[in-house]
Amino acid sequence: MFAPLRRAEHRGEESGHLNRNVKEAIHKSIFDEKYRVVAVQGDRLLVRGIRSGEILTIINPEPETFLNQEDYPPGKLIALTDPSTALPN
């Protein structure tokens, strides 16, 4: 009939599952997550990842375009886009 799992076999399966989860997490990109605005500080935008809780500081690449709290109020939900995948103008 059914053979019971030995403890060593069971731990091995758990370990393999954990390793897959770690590998998947490593391959996730900052562009795969949504963020909430924490604050605007001059030319910097501080955001917190919804899933990860990680805080990112985004530096404005266009100093002539100002960041302000009217455009980025605390709590606003945003997504980041990868500039390397943007279509050329």
C-alpha cells in the first residue's frame, strides 16, 4: 500500500520547497511591486513596497521637474516602470 515518509525525506522536501521560494524571490524585480509614497524630500521620493515593506529612495533624474506633495501625497499608490524597457520617442 502506502509507505510512510521517513523524517529525513520529509525535511528534504521542505528544504527543496524553501530553496525554490528563495530563488523566486531573488528573481523578482522592483518593477513587479506596487509602492506607497512615504514622503517627498526635495529631489527624492521615498516609497515603501506593499509586499516587501522595503523602503526605496528614488532620485529625480530631471531636476528641472520638481517633485511635490500635491503630485505625490503620502499614501498614494504607485508602480515603477523600468526605463530600460521604455519605447524610444
